[in-house]
Amino acid sequence: EYTPPTLTDAQLTGVWRGGGAELRLSADGRARFSRLPYTYELESGGVDRCDGRGTWRRDDGKGPDGFGDPGIALDAASCGEQVIWTIGGTAKAPELYVPFGDLDAADLRILTK
């Protein structure tokens, strides 16, 4: 059974890239990003991208049902609602990912460090 890696704050901070996007997480909770997938457009089926600054914090992934994987909560008022990027991959090759659209056939966006 797969278990996502447990990443320290030091492992989370730094530059994450993927699909033309870049996300920079600072140790003080600030975030900067360019071309970051942020929202899903139901009508077009596309993912909107955003450039800007915001804040991030750890998210334990435990929703109301008590299940889920840890990740980071990214807030950027200029881009819309908060997005949770889930931690995945392995300890040697960590990933942050977010599914957009229908979860049964999600458009998965992945960032690597």
C-alpha cells in the first residue's frame, strides 16, 4: 500500500516546477508563482493559470471524514479560492499534485522539486 512521503518544512520550501508552472515556497509562509494551475472551468473543461503572490501553510489532509493525505494549502486572493496541493511521490522524488475536474477522470497537475 502506498504511503506519501513525510516532508519537513525545509523539504517543502524551495522551487517546485511542472507543466510550465513554477511555485516558490518560502520558510516564512510566503509563496510566489507563475503560470500556476489554480481553477477549473467547468464550461470549457480547461484549467486557469495564475501569476502572483500569496501564502502557504501545511494541511493535514484530514477532511470532515477524517481521511486524506497531507499537503499544502495555497492562498492567493488575486487568483480565487484556496487550493490544496497534496504531497505525493517518494522521499527521494517528492511531488505536489492537484486534481481538477471530475475526480473519476481528473486532470492531474503535478509539480516536482
